[in-house]
Amino acid sequence: MPATQIRVLAGIAGFAVVLTVARWWRNLAGALHDRLALGYTTAGALLGPCIGVALSLYAVTHAHAGVAASIMSTTPILIIPIVIARGERVGLEGVIGAACAVAGVALLAAA
């Protein structure tokens, strides 16, 4: 967890540098008034770095690393129904690519 916190803090610092160099602070101030966008951003920040990393570290601690890595690599497959529900087309190539990605991690974990 401390390593994740350090990465988040470094990301915030880098974001501040980019905003300063590009002179986008006014754009950020305007964006802070969009409540819907802030809600989505907050949910994404909590689900990804906070809950996601904590649960993945818990999985690695309490299961075999290969099993945990295989489960964590299922993201490409799990995202396909969400993409379809949003009305986007998912081609056969996308499904095969997602399956290959997960299979590759599973093979590496089994070795």
C-alpha cells in the first residue's frame, strides 16, 4: 500500500507540473463545477487505485501468486459485457485478443 500511495502522490505532482506548464489551471477550475464529472472521477479513483489495489494485494498475500495474477488478468474479458452494454461493437478479434491475454498470464503463472 505505501508504494501505491507514493505512485499516487508522484502522479499528482506530475499532474500539477503539466497543468502549470500548459497553463491549464483555469480549465481545471472550470471543470470542478461539473458535479457529474466529479462524481465519476471520484468513483473511478476509489474503485481503481484504492479498492482495486488493496484487493489485489490481499489476493497476492492470501493465495498463490499465479492464481491471483490469473484472476487479476481477467479484466479484458470482464470489460467486454460493459462495452456491449454501452452500445459499442466488439468484434471477434477483440474477444480473441482478450482471451489470449488472459491465457498468456495463466500460462506464465503455471510455469
